Amino acid sequence: MSSASLAPLRHPSFSIALAASFVSSTGTWMQSVALGIYLTQTTHNTLWLGLVTAAAWVPSLVGSPLGGLVADRWNRQRWIQLNNVVMTLAAAALAAAELTGHLAPATACYLAIIEGLASAAAWPAWQSLLPDLVDRHEVLAAVSLSSAQFNLGRVIGPVLAALVLAFGSPGWCFAINAATFLFVAVAFLFVRSTPRPRIDAPVRLWGETVDGARRAWSINGCKYPIIAVAVVAVTVSPFIALVPAMAIEVLRAGKVGTSWLVTAQGIGAVVGAMTLPGLARRTSRVFVLRLSIAAAVVSEILYALSPTLAWAMASLVVLGAAYVGTLTGLITSVQLHAPERERSRILSLYTLSLSAAYPLGAVAQATLARWWGVRAVTGIGAVVMALVVVGVSATRPSFWAQFASASKSEARLLAD
């Protein structure tokens, strides 16, 4: 692990925010694993995995642009706190429903909508706040650490979920998740950032959102990642929603196998997030992005063909590193190219692109999996991604160069 990867931790506010986010990520993955196991074991229908994923992500179509608009005008720390309180209430309601024996798949979807809306609204604030908590040349490392904490939660969360499920019901995992959201709300009382110029112009929800979209579309370093993340979300990302089905229905590894698969992906993601910034400094962000996409395609195909749980876990370690490298490379490009005044709104469009495409891909692949099987749809998704990358590289030779920094001085600092 290079010192460059850990440099942002010298900033106290960044460290507090990162630690709070890690606690929340751990709770989120506990709930995700427990809910996936609950739905798979009670319905034996992969479609519910796709539907609850869609319920959690589709609200971003509203929450993401609204959150970006608010984050550009209001105190971002307070906005993050408010939305975490809402998520606390949603997770607590999910826990109460399960612990009292009243949780139905439809109920889980309704509560996922509420939690997803609040999460989407808070996300642009966190992403736009992050560059203001560290020095500019540390942004890539800060983004990687943010991805690392989320994926470290993916490692620890499933293990804790397995322990809780061994002695209790999924409702206790949901209750712990509620407590972690509340922890974030308290921790962000101590996060400080440089004050921003006050915007006194009247709020124009539609007009300001459109202005942000036009600005993003005029900058290739923002536009291309926004398009690219949608393609990744439709083709590659749905394997995440189908992990319980792969473990329980295909590999016959049960709920313990589900936890191990999610943990394997998390281990790979943490390793990737902590090592890729150093590789980017020795080569370039663009090189690491292209390498990550290629590795994601190959490892997902190997995962789809896995004959055993051990093979699947090994494939997911590589896929986890490649996947985090891909998403980190894309969002870092947006953060570095987006003008400060419109940064939250432009980042909300990135989130919107991911949030609209991922549930679409998850529902589509979950539906097809009922007829073709989880292995087939996972492998086909990876092949489609490979064809898109080859096609773009052949027809638009300058495509990848647009992800580099805008100036030579920035290129030197950011290893572009």
C-alpha cells in the first residue's frame, strides 16, 4: 500500500466522515445480505431480488437531481444528516416488520423505496463534499479510500450478518443497520469544510437541473463517464443483485455461501481501492481504468462458469478489485472536470445514470435468469460489455483521452 493512498487521512474532517461512512456501510451490507437471503429462502424467485434492487435504486431518478440541487445551495453536512435520519426510520421499520412476523416481499420493496430516496439525495452531497475535505492532488486517493471503506463494509458486514443470522433472525441485521445510520447523523456534526459562496438566486428545480446537465454534456470528461457508468451498470453490475441466487440456487452453498461470496467481492474491492491509486501514479488514471474494465469482463465470465464455491470466490476477489477500479476511475473523472459551482448537480447526474441503469439491468437479468439461468445471463452481460468496449475503442480512438485531466499541471499532479 503506498503512502499516496493514505494521504487524505491526515485531514481530520475527512477521517471522521470516512469512519462514519464505514460504520454505515457495514450496516448496509448486513441488511443487504440478510434481506437477499430472506427473499431467496421465502420466495425461491430471483425476480424478487431484482425488484427489491429496483425499489432501492429507481428513487434516485428523483432523489439524485434533487439532492444535487440542495447540496449546491445548502450545508452539505446537514443535508447528509437529515437523510440519514430518514434512513434510520426506514431500516427500523423493516426490522420491526420482520421481528413481529409481518414482513412481506412487497413491504421490503416499499421501505427500500424510502431508504433509496434518502440515500440518493445524500449521495451527491457526500461526493461533492469529498474534494473539499482534502487537497486537490489527493482527490483520487480520497475517492479510492471512500470506495475502500464501502467495500471493507462489504467484507465485514456479511460476516457479521452470518453471525447474527446464526443466532437470530434477519430483523436484527436490519436493526443494527438503523443504528449505523443514526451514528452517521451524529458524526457529521464534527465534519468541517471551507465555506462556499452563498447562492441567493431563487430556486429553479427544473431549470438548475437542466443547466447542470447542459454543463456536464459540454465537458467530455463529465459526459463520457456518465454514459460509461450506465453501460457498466446494465451489463456487469447485476451480478451483485444475483449473488444470493448464485450461492443458494446454483452452487447449493446456502446462506453461508451468500455471505462468503459477498465477502470475497469486498476483499477484492478493498485491495483494489488501496493499491490502484499507487498504480495510477506510476502509469495513469486512464490506464488503470482500461485495465479495470478488461479485468472485470474476464473475471465475471470466470465467475459465471464457476463449478464450485471456491472458484466463485476467487473470481469475485478479482472482480471486486476490477469493479471498484472501474467505478472509481469514472467518478474521479467527473469530480476533477466538473466546475465547482455545478459540481453537486453534475455528480448527481452521474449517480442518476448509475441509479437508473442498475435496477434496469438487475430486473432484466433477474427475469432472464428464471429461464436461462444465473450463469448464462451473468456471462452474457460480461460479453456484451466487452463488445461495447471494443466497438468504442475502434470507432472513437480519442474516447479514453477525455478521461485525463484538463491541464498539464493537473496531469502531473494526478498521474495522468
